[in-house]
Amino acid sequence: MTWSVRPEPFTTPDATRLRRAYYAEVAGRYWGRPATDAEIDQGVMDDPADPADRLVPPTGEFVVGRYGGRAEACGGLRLLDGDGQTAELTRVYVSPAVRGTGGGGALLAALEEAAVRLGARRLVLDTRLDLVEARGLYVKHGFREIPPYGEPGPYSEIWYGRDIPGRERVR
């Protein structure tokens, strides 16, 4: 089986299911217990990192990855700074059942392509220290720890970034 990753509206049933699964996993790990449906609803609705209106061109993009035709991964990208040079990755998620099959790399490649289309030169993200799978994925794909670029919060403990090859920032 192979991965196919394409832009998809943030609100489709598959995208919504994946965003909810992402939040359930991240929140459940944080709280040390499964998140309730009400907590997931609240988190997905009130999370400032889930701005549906910013995850569409020209300010961003949302993608869904399918493995063997089934939606199993998602990720978002949004431009951060006024000149559009930096794009932030958000909601990068691969279903646990298909981790290790190349879905994370396929998502990152699709999000990088979207960043290039939007004119970005650098990718950044924040995550938590306990999300070791995610951190390993980012380091494997060339991300390195950087100073914080946004407000720390319960889900922001470590920041990563990297220039997009061939599009390095003018320093």
C-alpha cells in the first residue's frame, strides 16, 4: 500500500475525524487518561491553533493523507509573519495503526510543497516533550531545536525549525 496526501478542506468528515483523533491523543497523554468526547469537542472548537480560516490559501493549507485509500493522517500549515517567509506546521497526525509506514514523511513533504506554493522559506513548529514519535519524525526530516517563537502553553514545550532547501531565508 502507498500514501497519497492532498489538500482537503479542514471541515470534511475525514479531516474532522482525524483532527479529533489528534486532539484525543495529545490531550489524553497530557492528562494521563483518555479525553472525553466533551473535552475533545471543547479542545477542537476553542484551540487557537485550529484556525480553519487560516488553513486555506493564501494563508495556509490543510492536507489529509490516505493509506490504502483510507484517511489516516492530517496536517496543517499556516503562514506566520507579515512577509510570508515562515510557515508553521500544526496538527500533524498519523493514526497509530499506520505509524512506521511512511505517512509522517509523506505529510511533511506535502506540507513543504504547500509552503513553497505559498512563498515560505522556513518551516517551524512547536510540540511537547512527551510526543517522542513526533519529535523523532521532525529530527529525521531535518528539523532542529530553535528558540521559542510564540507563547508557551500546555502543548508548547519545544520548538523546531528548518529552512526549505533551495529557499533559504535571507539573513
